[in-house]
Amino acid sequence: MTKNAEIKQPHLILCEGEDAKYYLMELLKFFIAQNHVFINYQALSFGGNPDLKNYLNVIRNMEGYNQIKTILVIRDAEKDAQGATQSITDAFRRNNFSCALGPNVISKEGMPRTGFILFPSCNDKLENGTLEDLCLRTLSKEQSRNILFKADSLVKDFCFKRPHKNLLHTYFSLTDKYVGLKIGEATKAGAFDLMSPEVESLRNFLAQALTP
């Protein structure tokens, strides 16, 4: 068992990959500064989306599992938000967890309680996209739109397999402050507006699980 897999808090966020984990860790720091109750959250990466079902099975055998009150899943909607929803609910059910049928809802049945939310919308609407799409729409600097326009003009002529990632990191490369940074590092450096409606919606979702 790696240190990354140790259960240290009663409320878990299981997310897709290291970028999402470090992004959420920075958000949690921001939320904790507003309300200390968010210190009860821990973000863990379950790997790629197909790995969630197995991770939910493995987590039952981790030390500290008995203290868990909530398990929340956060992942990209990708190109099929409905399919992502089905994949998450299927993973929960196959591991005998109760689960709401849609995003942004905390199940009230059984323990631990469960729920999920999708990037980029971070609400109850099913919208295709990724964490990078969320980052692009929440850029914080006044001049970010102009820089993003230049980045988009550089990227659009190429047939990238993951254009959202290429666009975000091209944007980073056109700045002095964020060039070469990963998403979590860029979040810490202030690249994104953490008061945006999307981030506020995510905060409210996490707050639901902290309510008895």
C-alpha cells in the first residue's frame, strides 16, 4: 500500500488521475481557509476511469476504511457525460454501494454515503468535457482571454488527440508565471478564479456530505 492510498480522513474524494488530485488538493486548501470543516476531506486518485470499479473494491481492505462516512467520485465527463454517469453508478452498484442516479446528489442510503460530480460543469447538468475545460473557463487574469485567443490560434491547425490539454498548456507556455506548470501547481500559483460559479458549485457539493 502506498502513502497515497492511506485513508486519513472520514470523507474521501476519489478522482481520475494525478492532475485532478492535485487540483482538488489546492481547492481544499482554499475551502479550508474559508471553513475549517473541509479539513475532513482527502483526495485520492483511482487511476484511469476503467479503474474505478476495482478501486472501490480494494478500498474496503484499506486501513481506516471503517472511519469513512462519505465516498465521492469526481471525474471528466469526456465526450459522453451520460456514459460517464452510467460508468460511475455501475461501479458503485457492483461494489454494493448505494448511489444517486445523477451528479451533484449525495445518497442518503447506507454507509458510507456516496455521490459524484463531473468536470467541467460541476453541477447537476450533464455536459461533455474535462478538467482542462473547467480550467480554461475559469482563468483568473484580466489578460487571460487575449492570451487564450493566441493559444487557440496556435493549436487549432493541429489534429491533437487531446486538444483541451494542448490548449491549456499552450496558454501556460505563453505566460511567464505559469509556463511549465502542471494543473495543481498552476492552481496554487493563482492561474484560476476560485470564486467562479463552477468552483462554488463544487464547494457546495462537498459541503452537502459534511451535513449530518
